[in-house]
Amino acid sequence: MRYIEPHGHMVSRTTDDYQAMVTAGCEAVCEPAFWAGFDRSSADGFYDYFCQLTEHEPKRAEKFGLPHFAWLCINPKESEDVELAGEVLALIPKFLDRPNVIGIGEIGLNKNTRNELSVLEQHIDLAARHNQLILVHTPHLEDKRKGTRLILDAIQNDPRIQPGRVLIDHVEEHTIQAVLDAGFWAGMTLYPDSKCTAARAVDMIDLYGRERLWMNSACDWGVSVPLAVPHAALEMRRRGHTAATIDQLIYQNPLQFLSQSGKFKLMK
Amino acid sequence: MTRQQVLDLYFMEARAKLIDLAAFLDRLDRAQGGDDFRIEAFRRALQLLHQKNPERAKAVLLALSDPSSEPIARANTKAAAGAWPDAP
């Protein structure tokens, strides 16, 4: 089995996780910029984080033969401070030419505030001006339905953005239809307690088809499972899905979307 | 998959979750103090499981969601609670 982990916060994981992922068939990992679990005190903290994502972490992954790619942004949890967000947004263009940077993400909303929405719109503009792919974080739990609708509206309001170059992540049963109907890609995040279990993800594959859909672990410093994608592949197998269908969901689909960046290359 | 295959594959797992859910409600009843908006929303969502609806998972998620559509002025917290605090 081969797979791509399209969303993993590897700076929070151990080398044991890298070893397990590669052993399970992982051929590339993509790491969106996210919240560290605490608020950074200045833009300098983000500068260091972006260096970590574009210099240090690719080297750590390379030790396990795993190509590492990064998405850059200020995450929605720290977007309430619009002044800080502006300073961080100004840093990002300097990093966009780095060889492992494949887009802007994970942008989006957290508590669906006006400031978060303003910073989301600035990220969308940044992506449009620099012709970058977009990876979107949709809010947690009770805020997801409303936040997903606000996010879809914000992106659709910018005519420069092609829906096929945007992935809306963390979809669940109440948001997936709107995302796919609007022409976006959808990501299902496999978490033990929130977002979506493997069984529910396979239900959604059964109901909504195999196109413009991927699964990810979003493994980070919280309760999460770095091998969630291969575990979901096992769930598909238990349900009778063919090897070709499984390969499409966990390898071909992420490859198709991510290759639009031009920098996403797998090892030969 | 046939219904029999679904039962063979998932019944034991669902049974375990059902008993866990019952034990959670028992635990809650034994504990001191009053309810809050989360358990009230939880109990409302439980009723949806009895309905003959092919989209029960979606219905439960919607029942626990903020139904409003306008962005809020400012958040009091970064965290989500799992249910909408302002539900009537």
C-alpha cells in the first residue's frame, strides 16, 4: 500500500511517527502552518516557525526518505489580533519561493468572528496574487456549519480563485455536500474523538463518491493518530472496496490536487 | 454491502458504544449539580436517533450546531464546546 499524508503537523510528532508512517507506505507528508497550542507573542515567532517548516522539518523527514511539503499562513486561532496578522501576512511572500512551499494554509475560521473573516479574506487575496493553492481549516464542533458557509462565501466572492485549487478540510456529514457542490475539494480528518472516524469517512465515500475527496490524520500535539490514513484504508478494505479505489482515495487524489502547485514531487 | 454484512462488521462496535453512552448518562445522574447547555443539547440530539431518517448523523451534527449566519463581533474563547450555548 502507498499513501500520501496531506495534512500532518509533524513539528509536534516524534521520529517514531516518521518511521511508522514510512513503514506503512507514506510517500509524502504535507504540513500546514497551525496554532502551537499557545499564542505567539510577535511576528518573529512566526518567522522562526516558517523557517522550521521550510528548513528544519524537511531535513528531519528526509532522514526517513520522506518528502516534506509546507503550507504557510497565520492560523485562524491567532487571527483575532489583526495587527499581528498583518505583520505575519507581510512575512509570507518571502517564503513562497522556498522549494517545499506548496500554498497558503491552513487558513479559515475558528469562532467565526469579524476579525477572523477579515484575515481570511487577506489570505485569499495573498493566494490569488501569488497564484497559490489554498488549504482551508473549517471550525470545530458547533461552529463548523456556520463557519463553512462563511468560508465558502468568502472564497466564492473572489473571482480570481478557482474552486479546483482549494481544498476545504475537516468536512463532516453536514458540510461535505455544500463543499463538493461548489466545486471545491474536500478533506476528511480522521480523529478519535472529534471530526470524523474511519467508518464515517468511508460512509461519506460511499455516499458522495471518490472525486475531489481525500483523507488525512491532521496529527498534531493533541489527541490524533499519525497512522489514521492507513487505518482508514483498512476500513475501506473491510467494506469490500478494491485496491484501486483505496489507492485513488489515499494516493491518486491527493497527488492530483497537490501536483497543481508545481513543486509537489514524489521521490522516484 | 448487505444489511447482514453491516451487522456482522459493526454490531459489536455499536453495541459497545451504546452501553458506553448508557453508562455516561448513569454517571451523570449519580453526580451532584445541575445540567448545562451541552447535556441539554445532547438529550435533544438523542431523540433524533429514533427517527426513520437516512441522514441521522447529519441531523445530530446540525442539532449541535450554531444555526446563525452572521460573523460575531468577538469571541470569548478559542475553544469549541460541542454544542451551541444559545440554543433555546
